[in-house]
Amino acid sequence: MSASQLGQFLAIACAVAILCRRLRLPYSVGLVAAGIGLAMLGGVKAVHMAPDLIYSILLPPLIFEAALQLKWRPFRRDLPVTVLLAFPGVALTGAIIAAGMHYGVGWGWLGAALFGALIAATDPVSVVAAFRELRVEPRLSLLVESESLLNDGTAAVAFAMLVSVAHGAPLEAGGLVASLGWMVIGGVLVGVAAALAALTVAGRTDDHLVEITLTTLTAYGSFWIAEHLHMSGVLAAMAAGLVVGNAGRTGWIGGAISEAGQAHLISFWDYAAFLANSVVFILIGEHEAVQAGRLFTPVAALAVGLVLAARVATVYPLCALVSTSGWKVDVRHQHVLVWGGLRGALALALSLALPDGLPEKAAIIVATFAVVAFSIFGQGLTMPWLVARLGLGPGARGQ
């Protein structure tokens, strides 16, 4: 992406943000629509949507910023529900989708499983962008955002393991369990270590520019180090953001962000998320326009239907398991969790990163674009209506 293209993207993002605020439309939907318009009008030279651009450059700050805003106590309080949705939930969703694509359109088991893995998780980029604007009840917002952060890491780990199998790695239970532990536990430990190191240094200065630089190094450094060591970069960035956002305010490890620096830090990461979201959603819009002719096919329709059906078959039964405990999830919240399971940039990045030798690669990319298009426009545009209909928006009781 050139400097002039970035400048054009930012100008468009500002205009879209103002217009969407006045029209009360989701900002992410407006950006995708703008991207589609640009592609159709040829106003901006299309930017190649390389997996590394989204996954390695734009995703780390988005994950880190979302985790930075999560408060530890409410996150810990609802962690059992979040873990239930993020781990067995993703596995069940992926299995349903994989089986549906295998038996429905005849994809091979490996191709179907790869599609199930990359599309199973709700996307943190889309989910956090949408729910920040809705200003829903605090617990619902926390459940949606924390689930999207954790299940994203789960899906990325499952996808990486299946890609290894596609490249010829042996499919052995012991090896898969060891790889899973290395990716998950290792990723979290890398993120925590990076955050603690940054806070230790931050405790020796009150210069907010240095503090911001340290957190930037933490966000990208934790992600890249974890990925280099074949761990989960997503979980590393999430863990780093949680530690900086919580321990960084208290200084319980001997270092903390200065009181004046905290306001600067939040403002910086708000802008970083705005910038990354703007680029991501405009790129999605441009590439949705390119794929438009292939999005309305029986295979694409089946993929969309399976993703929705799998979400229904996952959220309600898993929430029923905690219905008699202190973690009970309000049925209205369950409706929003089902319909708010948006897919976006991560799924597209993973689909573009599929091995070239996979027979279903082209079909998986088209199916992924179809699901993302429906997710952003169908679910994204109707989400404010659903939240208002269920009485969960601003001014609702309990807010």
C-alpha cells in the first residue's frame, strides 16, 4: 500500500465516520460499502489483500487494543462462559460446518475441515468494531468481545494444525495435543512476558511518548515472537493487552503506566484501532466487489446457512449448561450472541493463506467472502434493530 493510497483511505474513513454517525449506521458497514463503491468506480487502485497485511500488520493492534479495554474482574467473573464458547464452542461449530460442506458439496475432509476452522470463530475486528458503537449492556458487550478474542485464537491454532497436516505432518493424537499446548500456553506466556517487561521499563519513566512506544513494541513484539516460535500470536497479543490494561494501572509488578500517560495511551490505541479498522473494512469492500459475481451461488448459500445453523447449535446448548449457575446467560443475550457472531478480516486472511495444492482452495475463498459479506451487511445492519428490539441498548434497564 502506497502513502497516497493510505491518505485516500483515511480521507474516505473520515467521511464515512461522519456520515454513518448522522445516519446511525454501523461504521464497519459504511466502510465496506465505501470499498465496494471504490472498486466499482475505479477511484482508487485496488490494494492486494495479502494475508500478511491483515494478519501480521493490522490484526495485532486490533487484538491488543480490544484486550487493553477489557477489565480483569468482570472478564474473570465470566471466564467460564467465555471459555465454554471459545473452545468447545469453536470445535463444535467447525465440525458442523465441515460435515455440512463435505456431505453437501462433496469437499474432501481436509478442505472442509480447514474451512470449518477458519470460519468457525467470530472475528474480533468485526465484532469489536460493531459492538463498541452499539453501547449495549456491559455484561453482553464483555461476553461478545471476550469470546471473539479467545475463539479467534482457538480457530487460528486449529487452522495452523490442519495446514501442517496438509503439508504432510502425521495426524497423531499425542503430537496434536502437544502442538495445541505449545501454541496456546506458549502464546499466552509470551504475551504476559512481553507485557511485564514493558511495564517494568515504563515504571522508570513518566514520558507518555515512551510509554506509548513501549506498548506498541509489546503489541507487535508479542505477536511476532509467538508466531516465529510457532505459537499463537493472537493469544500473545491478547494476553499482552490484558496485562498492560490492568496491571499497567496498578503497578503491582513494580512498574505502571503513569497517571497522565494512561489517558494518552487510551487515545493512541483508540486511533490505532480506528486506522486499522478503516483499512481492513475498505479492503474487504474492494475485494467483495471483485468477488460479487460468485457470491450468489448454491455453495455460497450453503456456507452461509451452515455458519448460522452451527452458531445456533452451539450458543444455546452451551449456555444451557450454565443456566442454573451464577454464570447464567440471559436468553436475550444469547440471541445477540447468535446473531452477533460476525465474521470478517481474519477469516479472509486465513482463506488466502491456504496451501496452493489444496483442491478446494478457490471454492473456500469464494465461500468465505460470501459468509463475510452476509455477516457484515445482513447481520451488521440488523444488529442495532435487534439490540433495540430486545431492550439492550442505551438507556435500557440495567445499563
